[in-house]
Amino acid sequence: MTKTLPAIWESGVLRPLEALDLAEHERVAVTVSTDSEPASGWLDHEYMAAIDALDESEPEPTLAQVRAALAKIPGKLSDDIRQDRESRG
């Protein structure tokens, strides 16, 4: 289970502000962010600005057009992934 939820630091204890479906003494991993929007650091703001600047009058490509464009790419993605993993050692 992965869940992002608000919590409060209180008397040396991190207390979630909503119930969690966890067993007693279950171990979990905790990521702490004081940012009100924790995902904002992960966003590619340059890409998002480029998307916002697109001409909305231009129609989006259809699924068939995307598939046709992808079919022109030589090789297999799985082979590229394997090669990349092998090169990392």
C-alpha cells in the first residue's frame, strides 16, 4: 500500500490525521515533507509550461496515429532496456 496523507508532529511522535489500515506493530516506510505540495518537487515544470503553451486549436493525435509513429522506431524497447541494464554492470 502506498498512501500520501497529512500528519502532525506532536510531542515527539508523528501522528497521521486519518486512519490507516495497518496491522498492530506493522513496519512501514515514512517520507516526510513540510511542503504543502510534496509532489511539486518531482514535477518537470519546464515540460508542464511547454504543454500549457501548446496551441489548443491543433487536434491531439489519435491512438492509430501514435501507434503508426511508434511502429516506425527500429528495434525493440525491451532490448534497449536489457542493453542499458547490462551496461550498468
